[in-house]
Amino acid sequence: MPAPIIIAEIGCNHKGEMDIAHDMIKLLGAFPIINKNSYINVVKFQKRTNKELLTPQEYNAPHPVPTNSYGGTYGEHREFLEFSVAQHQQLKQWCEENNLVYSSSVWDLTAAKEIASLKPKLIKVPSASNLDFRMLEYLRDNYQGEIHISLGMTTHKEECEIVKFFEQKNRLKDLVLYACTSGYPVEFEDICLNEIVRLKNKYGDKVKGIGFSGHHLGIAVDVAALALGASYFERHFTLNRTWKGTDHAASLEPQGLQKLARDLRHSELALRYKSSEILDVEEKQRKKLKRARYGSVDVKQQR
């Protein structure tokens, strides 16, 4: 089993401040120093072209949860949290300085073109935008890195259309599909981990990998996702779950994310068959503890 790839999604949890984003990157980069089994592979942000993505009505409407808003309208709120391409270039540089892989979700065609110009290793398509085939076509035909796609709010028919679209240009081996429930946070009964099994059975031999994008509380179910076959794990990351914003409540703080990474690494080491019927670590104990079927005889003769 390959080591799990762990993606810390900062998203918009930086509150529109580059200094906070920089602090979060440095903290994530320090995880390997704290605990060699708790390192993070990828840091992910978001890029949106708000006047392209939103209708005028959506742009000028009030935020649906005013206490989470950073502006007088939803559009102003989104603009406040948005980083420019130049700022994303800086974020990428900071990630590389801290031995991390930079990535971003892209929500629209312009954002996809802008982030692709930075040549990141991977680009994420969120559940909300996975049927924007103009954007998918641009990424499929012009971007050479990995394309990761979340499948929240997506029917099985739509899911097949997405896969076939990438298959047309032989891009499936660059495609990672994520089981996902789009809720913030998601109740445990709505996580539906067996979707990982379904995706793995249907597409596992075709695509690069199957992932799990979680918006739940805690870290227990991520280990179950690993056991069911997920190899990519995306969780939102924040410095403070009480900060203003939609995603903070469903995010992990530094200690929680570090524990998640540790538990996934340890579980990955444990998820394997025995390399021999009696492991080396068992030989000494076998000599000391093993009892023969018919009394006290040399158990070595029974092997």
C-alpha cells in the first residue's frame, strides 16, 4: 500500500491575509520536525473569479450567514478573501521553501488558466465546479499535472460523464477522484465511506487514485477511509476553529491535523499481510510461549 498523501486545505481560512497564510505554511512545514510520522504532503488554497463565477444577483446579495461575512455583499465578501495570481505565486514559493507541494482549487475557467500558469503539481476541481466542462476541457487539454476532482453533489451518471471526458484524451492516469459529501460540517451518518469502495471498484484500475475529502468533525473516520482504499486525504486546516468564516468549524487545528497525519501513517504501516507465516518478531515469543497440541514438546518440530 502506498503511503497516504495528506492535503491540508487552507482554502480561505487565511481570512484574506497573506501573513496568516505564510504562518500556516511554515507551521505545516515544521510538522516533520515535530514528528517524522506526521508530515503533510500538500497545501491547498482556492482561486475564484467572482464576477465570472457568480451571477449579478448572487454577487450583490447579502451573505447567507452575515456573521461570517467580510463584506457588505456576498461578492464583496468573496473579493476580500481572494488572492491575486502574484500572491499565489508567492504562496507557491513559500510552500517550496518549506518542502511542501503547493496546490489550489479552481472554481472557474479564468481561475483554472491563472493557476495552471503557475505549473503546480496538481490542481483541484471542487464539487461545485466539476460539471463546468469548459474548465475541465482547458485543464484536460492544456495542463499537464494531476487533476483532482471532488464528487460531492454529483450523480453517478454525471460522474461517468466526467471520467469518460478525461478518458477521451488519455488523461485518466492523471485523474484522482474524491468521495465527498458537501456539507459543513457533515454528520457522521452522511459521510458515506462506502462510496470509497464503490469508486475504487468502478474506477480504481483506470485512474491515478481514489481520495477522501472530509468535512466532518474529528479524525476517526479518516483511518477507516484508508482501510477502505482511499490514498489521498484532504482536510480543511485552520489556526482557530472559532474564527469567522464558513469552513473553520469543519477544519482541523494544528494538533488535530498532526494527529490525523500520525494516525494515517501508522495505520498504513499496519495494513498489510504477514510477510511470512511466523514473523521475526514472533520467533522469540514462539520459543517462549507456544504450546504444542499434545503437550510439552519442541514446537519447532511442528512447523
